[in-house]
Amino acid sequence: MLCDGLTDKGHEVTLFASPGSSAKCKKLISVYEKPLLEANIAWSNPIWNLRNLSLATEMANKGEFDIIHTHLDVWSLFFHNLTNTPVLQTMHNPLYRDNADASKDDRLELFTQEAGRINMVFISQSAKNQAMVNFSEDSCQIIYNGSDLSHFQFNPKGGDHFVWIARMNKHKGVENAIAAAEKLDAKLLLAGRIDLTQQEYFDKVIKPHLNEKIQYVGELTEDQLSDFYGPAKALLYPIEWEEPFGLVVTESMACGTPVIAYRRGSMPELVEDGKTGFVVDSNLDLLVEAMKKIDRIDRVLVRKRVEEKFSKETMVENYEKAYYKLISEDKNA
């Protein structure tokens, strides 16, 4: 969406991505002959991302780019100081640890060493606040993720059931959503990918709760999302971690479907309590009470808020401003 929007604005974009990528750009560069998923190369294998970064840096040093925009987390830090071309980094992952000694975390240590030389974009204020790295205020900004709202059809009425969608994972709150639906005797549809590492969790913990009222409908394509979100009374998102953003929240709201979320991570930024849904403390009874009063939410307002804050157009415009600002500062340095 970012490539499409920038290209539509007249910018010349070089995209480093898989062959066959459909984004609009002047040039598509693929450092591997096929998508890594098709080649059975794990997403956690950094080799080809590192090749992307090294090639982008090499081309930048030949004067081909005004700016480099990277989304590649810690791997970007090995290259951003090897070019005079300004580098902007979007941080999509948490920069904190809550289950180990953070002082022994190599990733956090490297970010700490480089903090004074990084131009960072966080995807929520919560993600910035949670970071265990001290960035200067001048080098950080918040730009929310956007959605292509033309892909999400507004449903003014909704229905009588609730939905939950995410990667099948305890931290995403699926057990809480099921418990709330069972307590209220409400219908709940579950959707999302089951990674191989989560199959046993699904089989042992989630599957026993499935019945006529609580159903798992599988992993959905983008074309199926409107028909999933739109007819629902609300999206339940009682997460158990400090989620940096949560695209399913804004996607649901794009269909007019309000969201009931636990007060964790970015949820208070995405959901306006009492207006586009409810944000409650992590408590099952509070979740159920919110479900009982969800019909009070104006679905027209829910869609309007997404159009104002979380559209792809807003995201592209904010990144364009960030690029111009960074380039201007570089020329004046």
C-alpha cells in the first residue's frame, strides 16, 4: 500500500521484495529466485533480508536513492551507518522484554548502542513507550498502519454473533474470547492461521471448546474479511500482551464492526472507549459486560474514525512527510 500510494503521488520507488510482488513501483528487485515461503526458507532465516539491505546500501552509495525505508528490525542496524543516504526505519516488533534479563538481550543492546543514529517510526505511542531503548524525541515519530478501505465493505447493521481473528496464540486472547462467549451463551466465530508450533495448543486447548456456537472457520483471505467482520456484533480482542498495533482491530472497524479489547498495548489508541467499542481492564466479567452493551455503539462513527485515522491515504501522507523532513535535515546538516 505504501509503494502504491507513493507511486501514485509521482515518486519513483524501488521495492526489494519477492518476485511477482504486485505493488506499484518503478523497479522491483528480488534477490532470490522465488518467494522464500515457496522455497521452504523460514521467515526467521535472515540471509536474504541481509542481502536486500546490502544491495540497497550499495545502490544508495551509487546515488540511486534519496532515502532508504527499512522494515527489517535489528538487521537494518548493520547497514544504516554505511551510507550517507538518509535511512528511515519502521519498528513493527516490540522493543522490550518481560520474560528475561533485558540487559542480556543482544538485540536490545545493539539498538541501545545505535539509538542516537536511528531515525525511527513506531506504529503506536504504546510501542514507543514500551521500548527499553532511549531514543531522542527528535529522531522518533508515530505513524499508524493503514488499511485499504476499498477492500472493507461497511455493514450498518451487524448481526447477533461475535468474532475473534488473529494468529492462533494464547497471547492473542483466544481463550478469553471463548470464555466470555461461553459465559454469555453467545455465538463466536474464530478465524486465523495456525502455525505448526501452535497446532498442539489448538488441538488440546481450543478444539475441545468448539461446537455449534463456537466455531473455527480457518484462515481467511483478504477477499473474505468483509464477510467475516461485517455481519458480526463485535470483534473480541482480549489480548494478553502489549501489542504494538493490531491490524484486525482497524479492519473490523472499517466494516463498521466495533471492537471490545483488553487495555493492553495500542488498544486504547485504536479503540475509543464508548465510541468505537469498549476498552476494559483484563477481567472476564468486564469483557462480558461490554459485550452486553455493544449495541449502543454507532457503527457509522466506527467506520468514520477509521477513514480519519487508519486509512492507507493517511499512512502514505504521513510517511511522505517523514521522508521530506529527513531529506531536508540531511541537506541542512
